[in-house]
Amino acid sequence: MQVKMDFIISSEVRKTFFRDLGLLLHVPAFLVIPSLLVILYFEEYFALPSFLGMAFLSLAAGQILYRVFKNSRKSQPRITLIMVALAWFIIPLFGSIPFYFIGSMETGLVGNATNLSDFPSAFFESMSGFTSTGLSMLDHPETIPHSLQWLRSLSEWLGGMGIILLVVGFFNFSSEMNTLYQAEAMNWTIGDSKLEETIHRIWQIYLALTIVAIIAFYSAGMPGWEAINHGLTGISTGGFTMTPDSFISYNPSIKWVGIIVMIIAALSFQIHYLFFIKRDFRRIIRLSEFKVFSAIIIVLMVVVHILNPSEDVVNNVFQTASALGTCGFNSVETANMPLSILFLFVVAMTFGGNATSTTGGLKTRRIIWVFKGIVKNLPDSGKKEENKSSVYLNGKEIKDKVARKQIKSAANLFVLWTTSLIVGSFLIILSEGDKYLLHQILFDVSSALNNVGLSAGVNENEMTGFSKIVFICLMWIGRLEIFSCIVLIYSFFISGHFNKN
């Protein structure tokens, strides 16, 4: 998505901006509703004030903005991008309230949640959840209250789908719905159907897959509470777990279920729709994104096992699916794997899964366009326009103008992604000094930027406050695929256009 920076926001558009932002700020309050059931079931009444406080503050902020500006109707697509980027930053701020206050309690009931007693750590945990990243401040998540375990899993499940899709599915937005939808990295629609129908269909598929994942984990031998939470975080490619060692201690059957869940979650909702609803298997096979993703994951699994033959096949396959599917579950200690495999995982995490899926990374579709740009431009150099080669996708010829636009967009994002990785790594090096090896920092920064959750040994809890903020920003811009964040930063801090009439 390309964005021009030379815009001025009218007073009426600003009002619509705050109205729709108010609607989005209701999301943390929504999370409290099912969380209250968990609190009551496990009798964790000490958690009630924190959860109710989050609900009250987010609901109050959302209602004030919505009520004051509810009659506004004029919007701009670019301003909608700013609103989405800002909402993705503010909502995790509200979500950090239970983590911070429960972690600060002087009681033995909160366990390892004491690691969240400083606000940067609480905000880190919340941002990691909502962006479905999975990096964590908690060494022993099994010791924290059930209410916080549930909040972590629920925020990842919601973040995997996207807060915009939740709100758009239930409220009438005045902003450009297509822009909102695309801001969540979604671009697929069902034929000529209205966008609302596509969104409702996606939610139906997502709910069904989540239920199936929970049942599959439980049937393979995983305890009920763990199956519920891992079903939520697995299908959202989130990576938060309920155990101190992720999936390492689970039996092979559970690991194989995890592999299947992660691969299914990495596929696009278009593929899910064609497979489960339309039963159009031939069309799935013709999809370029499906063929390329399938080839990448098979080749990676084989290469990883060749490079690490002493490890069980299930563990090598599991780790590969976790990296490429940007889930972040572990079946072995990632930090102990050979450097050659860690390098391949950085590449895999950057590639990510399909577009219109819950995964992070650049997405397979953009990798295809970058590759097509290279294949097209090299032999076409110096040729006349009419003699240049054609570009095909999904078996169909793409118009040259459309192909050029897609190639340029993918290339621009690739450059921004690489720049973010370099800058983020350099800032962590400056902040942490010689505490970690270079490859550990590069790996974990890539993991944060690509919303994965795997770690090569950087201990998030022991990082400086500045490093935690850097990781928070990396997870944020990675979830929004950078462009929306750039527009937000430019408009507020560089151009000053947001304050003009």
C-alpha cells in the first residue's frame, strides 16, 4: 500500500477520526466480559479490580470520544490509516493494566507475574499479545493467575484476526471500510459479495478452526485448560504457552497436532474458504501463493533436518513450521540449534505465511512479487515496451501496470522491513552492550518485527527499559506492516498537518 504524505486534515475529518478511534477503544472492555467468567470460575477475586479498571478506563475513553463526535461522517483513507495505527498502540496500553497491577501485588498468588511489575514489562507483554507475537517477560507462565493466562491467550487470538475486523463486524464505521480492512493486512473478498459478508465468513472460519484446534490438542493428550489456551494461541499464530518450556515436554502426538495447526493457520482465509466451504481443491492447487508456500515449507523442513540430523524429525519439522508460520511455539530450545538453522529461520520468519492469514512477516504473496520483479526486470532491461515479458499469477496474465504497482509496493516494503531490522538491532546493541551475541540480537529483533515469538537467547525480562520499548515498537510496526506507522509518525511529529484546519 503506497501512501502520499502531502495531506491536510479538515476539522470534520478529525472529528470522524476521534469518533472511530472511540469505537476501537471499546475492545479492551470487550475482553473483560469472558475474562470475568475465568476469574469467577477459578475464584481469583484479587484480579477483579484490575480487570474492571481496564474495562472502565477503556469504556470511558471510548464512549467520550464516540459520544462527542458521533455525528461526524466525513473521512479520508489516509486518516483512517493513522487512526488504525494509533488504536493498535493505545489498545495494548489499556491491555497492560491487569498485567501491571496484578504483577505489582505483594502476594504469593501471582507467581511469576511479578516480572510485570514495571510498566515497560507489562506493556511489552500486552503488545506481544495483541500483535500475536509471543515474546514474553514470563519465564514460568504456568505460575501466574489463570486470569492472566487467559488474557494473554485471548489477546493473541483477537490480535491474530485483528481488532479492526472485530469492531467492523459489530459496528457501523463511518471510515472507509476497505481501508480499515487493508490496514489489517487483509485484501481477499468473496467474489462480488459485500465486504461485510467476507468479514463475517472469515470470523466463522476462524471460530471453527479454533474449536477444532482445541479439540485436537485435547484428544492428543493435552490437559483441558492448556488445550483451550494453546488452541487460541496456535490458530492465531501467537505463540504464548502455558508451560515453562513451550511444547518441549509434550508427547510427539501433541507436537504433530501443533504442526498441523500452525500450517493451517499460516494459510490464507481464501484457501480455508475454498477448502472447507466450496470444496474447490483444483482452484487451491492453482493458487500461486499456495504452491510457493508449500514448496518453501517442504524444502525448509528437509534442509533443516539435513543440517540437524541428531534431532528427532518431529522437532525439526515443528520448529520449521513455527518459524515460517510465525507462531513461536518451541519443541526444542531454539537457542541451542546450529547457527545455520537460526539463519534459515530468520529468512523463514521474514517470509511468513500467506497474505490474509493470521501470520506475520512479509507474506508469501509479496515474496512472489519481489521474485517476479527480479525475473521480469533482468531480461527486460533495454527492451522496448512492446517486447517486454508478461507476468502471470494464479495462472492468469497480469496487466503490466498492475504488475509494476505490485512489484514496486512489495519492493518498498522489503526495503523498509530490512531498514527496521537493521535500526532495531543497532538500538538493542547500543542499549544492551556486550550482554548478548550479535546473532542472538539479530534473531530476536527479527522475531519481534515479524511477530513470531521465537528467541535465540535474549532474556526479555533482563533487558533495559529502553530495549523493551524498542521491542514494543518493532512488534507494533510489524503487525501494521510499517506503512500505517510511518503515516502516523509523519503526520503528528514531522508535518504537523494533523493540527491544521
